[in-house]
Amino acid sequence: MALPAYRVPADDDAEPPIDPSSIELRYRYHRARRQQRVRQREESRLAHYRFYIVLAVLIALAVVFVVGSWHEIQHLFGV
């Protein structure tokens, strides 16, 4: 049977050592994540605009082809 692990009594007055460079790295990490979220939101908004612009261009092309075809059909059959 396993024995319980022995614990060293912790000093309440002693604070764990803090590495200043790790704090700066964490700031950079979170700043980069925040910038990525902002960039992602902006890219998503621009993607919506691009979608509607491409959709409008495709609809305009379809209308041009339909009107051109209709004109040719009228000319061909003498309607």
C-alpha cells in the first residue's frame, strides 16, 4: 500500500520568485491575442462586404446575359 507523501511546511511570508521577463512575455502574448481578435473581426466584416459585392456583380452579369439573349431571341424569331 502506498504511503502518504510528506509535505514540507510552507512559509506564508515567502513569495514565489517572479521572473520579470516572463511577465513581459505574457503581456506580449495577450496583446498579440487581442490584436488577432480585432484583426479577425475586421476580416470577417470585410468578407461580408466582398461577398455582397461579388453577388451584385454576378447578378448584374446574369441580367446582362438575359437581356442580351432576349434581344437575340426577338431578333431571330422576328417577335
